[in-house]
Amino acid sequence: MEVMEKISVVLTTKNEENNIHNLLENLIDQEGPYEVIVVDSDSTDKTRDIVKKFSRKHKNIKLFNYPGTRAESMNYGIKKATGDAVAFIGGDDIADKNWIREIRKGLKDSHIIVGDLISREEDPFENLQSVKLFHKGINVSYPGTNTIYKKEILDEIGGFDPWFSSAEDLEINLRAVDAGYTIKQHKAAKVYYRPKNTPFAFIKQSFWYGYGRKLMDLKHGDIWEKHSAKDVVKSQVSFLGMIRLSLGLLGYIYCLVKVKKYSK
């Protein structure tokens, strides 16, 4: 009989009382064996109360309180994980009913997989093409949500770098590639996300994208040297794309001024 890999689902939360019930309700019907590790960052609403109700009924749902940066909280979740692989998901996301089953399929021929992210509602920014970052010929610009790592890899490369206040998901992907691993897409593993589609959220996200990419430079050298400015601009030909690129440049410059060097 085939032994099923245990999947550890790790999510960080902060005041997610409006969303966390739907996510946990969705996860309890996934194919086992699996565990759900919720790392809460001192929520002031009813988030932890909701998770506690689920954990009393379902022993594989575990709640921890660990305030810190996103990278620090995810590292804490990884430390508590007992599965063969760790899958990351957001507190306001919804997983497809076959999500974990598809994760297992994808992990049969890859140590790191990236599932499909699908918007749950209309998003005016959905069709904007992201500025992709390639390292050793592999796209490392996948977001952390719906990315799944074999636990042994996370242990080997030391998890997320807590120095990063942005782009910690890209940075860990880059280190995984440096360690000799590839990242494979497995779109059958679907997660539905709630887009942050307000103008303010768009501005904030674009700015911090640029900021995070400069942090990557400070740690890893000029990782953009193989990406020509012409190609980057060509990928953002729409009006909104150019606005996002301009905001990202502001974030990049702000980081250049504020952060002088990488420090552990």
C-alpha cells in the first residue's frame, strides 16, 4: 500500500476573523494526512477564538501565537511542522477541494511546486504582467502563497531570511535554486485569493515590490544585471503597468537610500 505524504499547511494571521472560518472549513475536507498550523501575530479581533473552536474538534488544526515579521512567523510555522512537505496559504484564501490531493501529485516528480492562484472576484489589476526575476534560468518570482516545499529543503536552506521585510518569498526561491533545486508549476493545485484591488492597495503593493527587489540586490549582488531595462519596460506596456513600474522604482530608490547593506 502506498504511504501518503503528510502535508503541513502553514499560514500566518493577523485580524482575519472575517476570513479564517471559511478557510478552515474548507481545509477540514481535504485529503489526509495533513495538519494546519496557524501562526497568529497577536490578533486583536476574534481570529484566535475561531481557530481554537476548530482545533478543539480537529486535532490536526494547531494554533500558535508568535508576533513578528512575516518571515519570522512562517519560520516558526516551519519549525512546528511535522509533515513531509510544507504548503503556504494566506488567511483570506480558499483552497480548491482537491488542493492537497493535487499537491501530492505534483510532489511526485518535484521537490518544490507552485500552484495556480485564481482571483475570487473582479480585479482590475489581474491582467497586469508581473516583472519576472530569473535565476540560473529558473523563474524565482513566484509569490509565497500556494508554494509548496519538501520539508527537508526548508531545513537545508534555513527557511525564510527574517532580514527581509518584503520579497522574502522570492529570496527563498532564489536560495533553493542555488542549492540545486528546480521550481515546477502544478496548476491543478488551485487556491482562490481575495485581491487587494483598491487604488491604495495597488500603490502600496507596487512600492514594496520595488523595495523588496532592492533588498534582493543588497544580499545577492546585482541580480537584475541579466534583465535589461528595455525588457522590463516592454513587459509593462499598459498605462497601469507603467504606473506600477514607476511606483516600484520609487520603492527601489527608497530602499537604496534607507538600507545601506545586508546584515544578518
